[in-house]
Amino acid sequence: MPSPPHDALVSMFRDRPQLAVEILRDLIGKQLPETPLVRVEPNTFNTRPSDDFDADLVLSMGPPQSPAHAIVVEIQQDTSKDPRKLARYAASLWLMMHCDATVLVVCPNRATAAHYMRPVDSGLTGYRLHPCVLGPDSIPAITDAKEATAHLDLATMSVMVHGRNRKVIEAFATALTDTADDHAPQYYEYAYSMSAPEIRQLLEEIMTSTTWPVYSPFAREHFGRGKEEGKEEEAAKLVILVLTARGFTLPDQTHTQITTCKDLNQLETWATRAATIQTLDDLFA
């Protein structure tokens, strides 16, 4: 079952597909077509009369009518997935899109990264998949605030992997304060949900020393919560703020449903979901 860190990483790549291209080109050294067109594709592969199998995310590069390259992004936190499935993903994309395909596997820990770095023998003569793996050793420890501001998504992953280094979180906190990116609250939520408890604690500690409003459970408990009777109102404002920062336009009915809710636990659940949902319907699921 997917975990919050898994879902947060998938959302990061889905929200900005160009991130996968930048990682493959700049961090891993993969040669890819030069095109500004990168978009999300359906991630279910059909092998009827057998079964359907889903990748975490599928991207295509180039015009829809004639893609120049396809990318499968897989988030793996353990070694439970059979590596042969990665070869199936690439082969299926090649058949469906008639172009070359790359499999990018993002692994937050070294043991998992080492497992998926090994070439995959498909069983077909001449077809051996070499996955591109982004592991902890490939994710830089970003300690410069300007670099973190320029690459907020990579800085978010840096917090996940290197967050025990205080300078990494300080650079990330400064970047969130200085950036003009409207998605800054979303990056904080990603960093928080992907990180280990001790990193979360340090993240909360450093963020409380800034004037930037954060949206973690810690912030919901300690920011803007004066009198007891004002908790629900503050929580409702938080839900709307996160949704608005992510670019959602709230219909009047949705706005009313949030602002009139008096169940604090429900509001905090919505606030947590608001950081990663893909549609407004998902908020109330």
C-alpha cells in the first residue's frame, strides 16, 4: 500500500513533469531528446488477455502525435517490486508510443537504490534493461539558500535524505521565505511528509524561527491558535490557503462546506489531504 512519502514523491513529479527530465539529464547523465514538451500520460499498461499493471507515473517528451521519448517514474522504498516489471514497463511503452523509453527509479535509501541499479534480464534475447536510479548518493545536500530557491523540488528531496544536516534545512527554510513560487506551502508539506521523525522535528524547530506560515501538523497545533473557540476557524482558513496556493479554484459550495465545518479533526484531515490531492473531489473522499 502506498505510503505518504511515496505519494508525496509521485505528486512532486506529476505536478512538474520536467523534474524527471532534469534529474535524468543533470544528475544521472542520461541523453534525452531536446524538447520543451513534457506531459503526463496514462500510467496503466494493458497486457490482455492477461492483466493490467500500473506504473507510478508515465511521462512523454515531444508532440503527442509522435513522442520523442517516454519516461516511467517509479518510487521504491523497499525491494518488494520484481525488477522484471520495470522491463515490462519499458517494453509496453515502446509498443504503445513507438519511441525509446527510460525507467527512472527514485529510492530514498541506499540498499533499495543498490537493488534496482542492477541490469534487468527480461528473458528476451538482447533485451536487458538498465534502470536509471536516483538514490541518496545522487541527491545533493543543498546547503546554499540561492540554490535551494532555484531548485525547490530538489531541495525538498535534499531535506528528505540529508535533513539531519541542519544547514540543509536552514537553506530550505530560507528558500521558502524568499521564493516567489506560489507552491512553496506545497513543497513544505512534501518535505514534512517524506522525512523521518527527527528531520520533521528539526524542520519544525527551524521554521518556527521564521515569519513564513507553515502547514505541518505542528503548525496547525501552534500557529494562529489563540482561543479554543477559534481553532475550527483557523483550521478552515488553513485548508483554503493550501488549496488556493496549489492553484485550485473553490466553488462557492466547496468554500461553504469548509468554512462551516465545526469538526476540528475533519478540518485537519482535509488540511493534510489538501497538500497532495489531484482533484477537489479527492478532498472529501
